[in-house]
Amino acid sequence: MKYFIYSLITIATGLLIFNIFHLDFNDLFEEESKTALVGIFASACVIILMLILLISKKIQEKNK
């Protein structure tokens, strides 16, 4: 499970970087930039949720 979580974090980080390069800072509300913003937000959510899951697993193992 730990390796699966780390692989999801790695994939989400890659997608985050990919979507940052697709942003057009001159026109953030253009169609392609909107898609990139949604991708950035989704990738950030995945990273945060996976880190929370890792921390909760560590706490759970510590309490056993």
C-alpha cells in the first residue's frame, strides 16, 4: 500500500508540473488555461489526500 501511495504522489506531481506548463498567464480564463487550472487543483488535492493517508497510517502503526 505504501508504494502505491508513493506512486500516486509521483504521478500527481508529474501532472501538476505538466499542467503548470500549459497555463497561459496572459489569459488565465482561456479554455486551455481553465483545463490546466482544474488539473492543477485536482493534482494538488490528490497529493494532499495521499499525504494525509500516509500520516494516518503511521499514526495507526504507532498505536498498535
